[in-house]
Amino acid sequence: MAKGNKIATSLILVFMLSLLIFASIAESRILGAKSTPECDTVVGVESGDTCFDIAQKFQLTTDFFNSINPNIDCNELFVGQWVCVDGTA
């Protein structure tokens, strides 16, 4: 009967270690994930606007402008396109 207890204990130990490893991996992915930017104010692109122009107009650095507009392609702006000019990255 002692042999059966050793096997059961070993299986429980393997299961617990596997669970611990899985939890550690999942937590590191959650902590390492980038947050989604939140936008508080948007403006529509006007004729002739560039990302740089809009960033200057609202006193933003280009890095911050890009961080709150991660899906904007500055080479493909179009009139009426909404861009974020205030928020958190």
C-alpha cells in the first residue's frame, strides 16, 4: 500500500508544479502586456494636415501623438479622419 501512496503523492506533486508553472507564465504575459490607449479628445483631419502638424497644434510630442494613435498611418491621413489629441497611452 505504501507504493501506491508514493505514486499518488508523486502525481499530486507533478500536478501542483505544473499548475505553478502555468500560473507563472500566464501572469508574466498579463504583466508584460501593453495597455490599450484611452482617448479623451478627438479632432477631424483637415485638408493639408499631417500628423506632425496636428501634434504641434495641440502641443504634443510626436512620440505621444503616435502612442495615443497606434492605428493611424501618418502617410495615409484623409480629410475627416478622427485622430486622438488627448488621452493616456
